[in-house]
Amino acid sequence: MKPDELRRYAEMIVRGCIAFRRGDTLLQMVNIGHRELAVAITEAAYRAGALAVDVAYEDNRVYAARIQHASKAALGHPAPWKAAQWRAFGEETVAIVQVMGEFELDVVADLSPERVAADSGGRNRYVARIRREARLRGTICAWPTDAWATRVFPGLDAAKAKRKLAQELLWFCRLGPDDPPGHKGWTQHLAALRRRAARLTKLDLKEVHVLDDGTDLRLRIAPFSMWRGGGEQDHWGRKIAMNVPTEECFISPDAAATEGTFRCSRPRSFGGRVIEGLAGEFRGGKLVRLKAKREADRDWLARYFAATPNADRLGEIALVDASSRIGQTGRIYYNGLLDENAAAHMAFGSGFAKTRTVPIGRKRYGVNRSKTHIDVMIGTDALNAFGVTQSGRRVALVADGAWQF
């Protein structure tokens, strides 16, 4: 990005996504390829009055060394200072920014799925509760790296590919040349998504039926359910946006009641692999059949699910229509953050307590609990999604790829 674009992007993340205030502390979780954005966010946070900004550089080679060589007891076991850091995430004045963008994924592609699953639960044990209580104030954003940009634009050299991807990221975040100044376009977009989610909630649906190419899914919606979209309000009343960019309205279905078949419309990059042609079937809420273009990818994912309790049930269904700027490019981004906001998707694994109106600690009404959350895209521009109200009335939500309200 050009210097003025980078500053604007960083300001939007700090002020428009994590509601940063004077006296706050910020932790960034990035890899080496994201250093330029990490510096810009640090500058933006200190301009906003930060007391401290820390950057944790994650390294796939170090991660691979742990998965390959650590004892069974060491997998998922955090260092004492790491556990203390995770507990601090629940404090009002602490915010987190996690940056996504492919970097040295080849070193993790052949790791054991069972050991990856065993290791992934460590952090979740500390973070899950504060997330359920809306005390986790953070966002996930993206930054172009050489490897990622050239995968998306294989006909361009790295510099031109990164510039092209950066321009598209800015457009997705309503920071393009034709968007309002500052990050006003971003906040207006979030408000529109919140209004749509509120409209969906008022329908008081008991079922959502999703139809697309190879997909015919019926998902039961539990009592006291609420659609979300356009960010949220945290425990202390700050408006935050967990994903940058975002186009979805989502809900956690009853994990015990999904029925039907699905076929993924886009590849999914996961565990260092690009998994293509993913398809399967649910019965009684549980995944009973799974296919992929490459048998090795199918087997890897099946082993990962088998090693992760409740990973074979759904934690989310999200509707995205053809108005998505990400989807309008027609490109595959090989990045879960972007691809899930290009098309309707569902997620294996953990659901969201925030999609229920009952207080935390009481019945969860079908929200799935798991140590993983894997979004896969099932929508195209031909998506049809219907809701069934408590009285049995069938309501069109999305028809031929377009929202009906």
C-alpha cells in the first residue's frame, strides 16, 4: 500500500474495529511477512493514546518443530507467561489484532492432523470463556504477502500481485478511492449488516433451508436464537468488528439437527493444504460422509475431525449474497477470512454463544462446543435460502443470489 493508504487502513483497524481508547494496551499476533502492517498499526495505536503495544511474531517453522517433536504432554501446554497473557485478554483495556496472510505454509502441510488437533486445544481452554462473555476485544484482518498475492494473481510478479491484492483489500473495507473519507464507509457498511441481522432475528425462524449447486441443507434454529452481523458490542459497550472485511449475517444452528448434503463452492486453505472439492452429508446433526478432490486431503481432514470432539457438527451457518464486494471479483483468495465473506458458508466445530439471547451459564440451546472452527464456502451467485417461521410460513431470505429484504 502507499503510505497514505497504509495509514488509513491501520487507523480503520484501530479505531473502527477494536474501538481503541486512550490508556488501552494492544497485542498484535502476526508473522514476519506482516511486519509492515504491524508497524503501521503500532503507530496508529500510539497516536490513539496506547499505553503499550506489543507484537508477537508467530513462526510456522517453530510451530512445525513443536508438532513434530514435542511430547504428547507438551502439545497444547502453554508457557506460564502465555497463559497469563491469554487471561489478560479478558480485561477491558486490552485489545488484540490478528493478521492473516499466507507465509511459509509449506512447512505445516504434512503435519499429523491428530497432533495438530491435540495442540490446538491449549489456547482455547483459556480464551473460550472470555469469548462467550463478550470480553474478548479483538479483530482479524489481512495483509498481502509474496506467497499469498502470487497465489491469487499467478500471472503477476510479487510486487505487482501484492499491489493488486492491497487495492482489493482496501475496496473490500470501504476504503477505496470512491468510498467516504476516513473509515466512514466501513462503519456505514457495518451498520447496514446489523440492520439486516436484526430483520432476520425478527422473523423468529425455526428452520433455515439452503439450496445451491450440490447443497441441500436443512438447519434447525433453536429457541432464543439471534442473527449477528456487522460487528457487535462487547461486555463494556464498545462496538467492535471481529472480521475485516465482513459481508455475512450468521447464526449458530441447533448442532443436533442438521440434515442434508453440501458441496463446497470454493477451495479451503487449512493446515497448510488447499482442500478442493469438499462435499458431504449430515444426518441427525452429525457429518456421516465426507469427500474431497484429493483422497489425501479428505483423509487428513477426516482424521483431524476424529481427533477433535464435536468437530463433525456445525457451529455456524452464514448467508452472503452476490452484493459482496469480495464475491464480485470472481476470484478465489485461498484465505478463509476473505473467501468466507465472498459466499454463503457454514462452519464445522464451535458455535457462538452470542447468537442466543439467554444469559451465559444457562442452557445453550444447541450451540456446539468444540476446540476448532473451520469455515467452508457452500454458496454461489445462484444461492437460494429460505426460512420457516414458528407458524410454518416459508420466507425467502436469499433468492438467485440476492437478499430479499
